[in-house]
Amino acid sequence: MSSARDQASPQDRLLPMKGIHNFRDFGGYGARGGKLRRGMLWRSGQHCDASPDDLALVHRVGIRTVIDLRGDSERASYPCLRHDAFGGEVLFHPGETSGGHGKAVHEHAAFNVRTAQEAHGAMLRIYTTLPFQPVLVGTYRLYMQALAERDSPSLLHCLAGKDRTGVGAALVHKLLGVHHDDIADDYLLTNTAGDPEARIAAGAQHVRAGFGPTMEDAALRVLMGVDAAFLDRSFGTMTERHGSVEAYARDVLGVTPQMVEAMEQRLVEA
């Protein structure tokens, strides 16, 4: 596996957007057999507030497959905007995520949370079960199949583009042999990517109104950010139940060695 020294600068990964938070390329890292291709693996938050310029920029990237990790209620409440010329496919498994509550992961975690310590503990509990939620499993399966079978750029997103999306992107990295330091760095880039204050403000209204009206500001920042311990918890739970993250992908997501090889052929360059 390649080391963290191979990664591109954070600024080089980001595309400037007004209404889409956390839109970035998570390729370019050292991987098994070479380096992940740039311009093929994209991740972001939802696109319901995208400006015309945002949509034009997304269109120029050439994305042909969108993987929507949100639940049915989220898609109904916040329909994503697409460029008029978008002719790709949006993939998702029907149903609700976050234990059937119809909320984003961080919103679900906010229930009865007041302090930063409580928020951190709530997020750890969510990340323990996140990789095994049926709707997420179904959509992750679709994502892995798409990466193994399709040659065009793809976009992975949820509501904020940090939890469900963060775990999905980290799984791809792990399966393709990206170094753990790079996996963690890419996951944590959410905390500084683009305009984090605007992203936090956008999520704060929903979190406070629905779950945490008395929540401390520090707790809100925990819920709207990411922590290495969160991803470690998900990977650790996969390993506890299946022996390794790769075995989880095989047993739960149906990722065969042949699929990993196909992903390598499409996504890794020498």
C-alpha cells in the first residue's frame, strides 16, 4: 500500500460550489498496483440547493452514475437538482436509513443530545450499526457493482456528504489498497473542505428544530463534523463481525475478488 505522501493537496480535490457542500474528488491516492485515477470518484452532500453554475460544473465533470445514500423521506423532502443535459442514472436502495427514522445520520444522533461529549458518544453508536443498516447495505452494493462495471465517473452522496458517504468512500479506498493514513485524511477532509461554516449552518437548522433545540454549540459541531474515531468504529465493527473490512465487503456487500479486480482495472493507473 502506498503512503500518505502520495496524496494530492486538499485544495486540488475540491470544486468550488455555492449550493453543494463538500464536493470533491477522492481519487489520486496511492493504491495497490499504482494510483487511483483522478476525475472518476466524486463525493458530496445533496444537490437540492445547487445553483445553475454548480450544475454546470457538475455536468462538465462528466458524471454518469449518481449513488444516493439518502432514504426515501430525505429524497422526497430535498429532491436533488440535475443539469438539463444529465443523462446518467441515479442508484439507490428504497427505504429509510438511520434505523428507519427518515433522517440523516447526524440528525438521528442528535436526539436528546446536549453536550459535545454526548454528541460524540451518539455518533459512535450510530457508526457501530451504520455498515449493517439494510438500506445502506443495498445502496453500497449498487455502488460497488457500478464501480466494477462502469467506466465513467461516479458521484457518491448523502445529505451532508460526511457519514454515509464517508464510510462508502473509505470502503472503496480500503478495497483498492489505499494506505490507512490516506483513508483517514480523506475522511477528515470534510472538516475543512470548501466552506465548513456554511455546511454547519445549513445542517444546524434541521438538527436543532428536529432533535436538539437546547443543544450546545460545541455538540452541534461534533454532529456536523467527522472524527477519526467514528470511522474506526465502523471499520472495527466490520472486523469484529467478519474478520476484516475486506471480508465484510465480501460477505455483506457481495464484493467478489473478480469485482475488486474489475474495480482496479477501471480505477487504478500505474
